[in-house]
Amino acid sequence: MSDFPRKTLNFYTGGLDRVSHLRKDEAWLTERLADGRSLFVPVWRGNNLIAYVEGDEAARVFLAPDAIATAITRWCCSGCMRSARSCLRPVRGRDPQEVVRAEQQAQFIDLRRVGPLLPRHEGSVLAFARGMAYWQSRHRYCGLCDAPTRAEEAGHVRRCTNPDCNAQHFPRTDPA
């Protein structure tokens, strides 16, 4: 007999509508980027922005568009969560504090350290954002012909820029 409970919650799933049916709609995406209610999930070097960790609690940081520096150019639509649009923008640069103007006490932390301390729906958003940032950073070049790729469909497809190849590349769908 196992010592594990019969039903173990996975803190990295649930609570996010990935809006796959809207990823090709450029007008909807442009509107979401301009919407002041949109939220951005900063990811830097595989770490998520966490406001604090105390005892058995942690707080994630989602940023409003006005808190995002203009130097951040890569993004991916993660989906919709609780009426707000959460979008991923991987943070670029040496010092993340140069890019993130808000949350002075926040720091970039590996999600595995704080995931179980976060509300389940927030952990799933942060995990998805981290996974997409990792995938995008590792697929800047075509695996078939080595030409650069460009993001399409709100960052969920990378297309080879070589017109003779024109291959599409998709994120991995690991079941575990």
C-alpha cells in the first residue's frame, strides 16, 4: 500500500483558457496588447517574477502593460485567466530590474521552489509561460535547414524563414 494520497493535485495545471481559436486573429491580439486589463507574465532565464516568499506562502507578479519596458519585444499569448488576458513576454537583458520597473522587492525565482506555495491557477499560468519562453528560446533556428525562424500564431508556432523550407515548428506536448 502506498503512503501517497489517492488524489494528488498538480499545482501546475488548471485555470487557464489558452484561446487557441484566437491565436491567428491579429486584430484580437493587437487589441489585447493595447488593453490596460491585459497582464504580462515576466520570465527571465527560466525564472518567474515572484514578489515574496514567506513560510508557506508566495505571491506571483503579473505586470500591467504600462509596467513593461519598451525594450521587451518577444511575447506569447498565454491565454485568458479570470477575465484578464495574460500574455507572456520573456524578459531580455542582463539585469531584469532594468526591464521590470514595478515590484521593487520582487525577484526572479525558479518556479519549482515556490509552485506549491502559489494558488493553483496562478502556478499553471507561470508554468505555461516558463515552458513557452524556454521553447521559443530554443527554437530560433529551423531544425531542418538551420535558417532563422519567426514567431506566428501569438508565439505558438515558429516558421522557417527560408522560403524553400517554410517548415512549421510547434512546442512539445510532454504528458508529464
